Amino acid sequence: MHRHSTRRTSKLWLGVSMVLSWVGLFVALYLKLETASVGITVLIPAMYTAYTTIGHMDFRQTLSSQPETTQ
């Protein structure tokens, strides 16, 4: 039986990073720090994209490591 990774730790860190990024975005907007706002706005989707890309690579690696069945 194969144990599949739940990626619980990476999900936790993604959630923490996303919350901190949104808080940072609103603080930057409140303080009228336009350059920081732009940087944080780019950071939020970049983190999610990196997370899903790594998950996709994990899934492909799992599929490629499965023995092929022939009939």
C-alpha cells in the first residue's frame, strides 16, 4: 500500500503566507506605499502558482513511478 503525501505542512505554510501577504497588502495600501502594494500583489498569485506547480510535479512523479500493468 502506497502512502500518499497530504502536503499538510506545505498547505499550512501557504495559508500563513497568503494571510500575511493580504495583511501586508492592506497595510501598504493604507499607508499609501504604492510600490510595496504592487510587489505584494505579484507575490500572492506567485506563491499559489508555485504551490500548485510543485503539487503537479509530485503527482506526475507518483504516476511515473507506478509499475505499468500489461494484460
